[in-house]
Amino acid sequence: MGVSRKKIPWAPKIDYNQCNLCDGDPQCFKFCPHDVFTIEKEPRKLVVNKPNHCVVFCRSCRRVCAPNALSFPNKAEILKMIKQERGF
Ligand code: SF4
Ligand code: SF4
């Protein structure tokens, strides 16, 4: 997109009031092939460890989250930001 990935704030956000770690079998963690999530120990907790590994505008892991605990930035706003960065 002509903009450094680090400047694009696209990554999942975890609602810890909803995330139940899929009763011990975290589906988003298993699903994403890009090493975005990790599981912290003590207390066991899902975290977004590498937000810049998330594919810009991908939201696929949201589909595997039964409690709907994952959200993403507003795509239109991010597109606007990218265009501004590129000088359009
Ligand atoms: S899929 Fe949803 S509930 Fe399961 S670990 Fe991920 S965020 Fe938590
Ligand atoms: S949105 Fe896509 S790339 Fe990003 S964490 Fe989810 S599955 Fe991985």
C-alpha cells in the first residue's frame, strides 16, 4: 500500500469481558497463521503479541470467536489514514 506497516494500526482488539479462552482451547490463536496472538501464562490470558503481523483488513479470526470478543478498527478510517500518509 506504499505505507510502512508500522504506521497502519490494524489488529484485533480483545474484549476481556467476553473472551473465555474458548473454555481452554483458544480458537483464534489456533486459527491465525500469522503469529499475531500469544497465550500468556499465570494468569492464562490471550494477548495480541504482534499486531503488525495482522494482515491489514483481515478479520477472519472474528468468525471463529463464538463469544464475539474480537473487534477491529473502522476500515474506512484506516483507508483514509493510509491515503493521507501517501499524500492523496
Ligand atoms: S476465539 Fe474469542 S473467546 Fe476464544 S480465545 Fe479467541 S478471543 Fe477468546
Ligand atoms: S485478522 Fe487475520 S491476520 Fe489478523 S489476527 Fe485475525 S486471522 Fe490473523
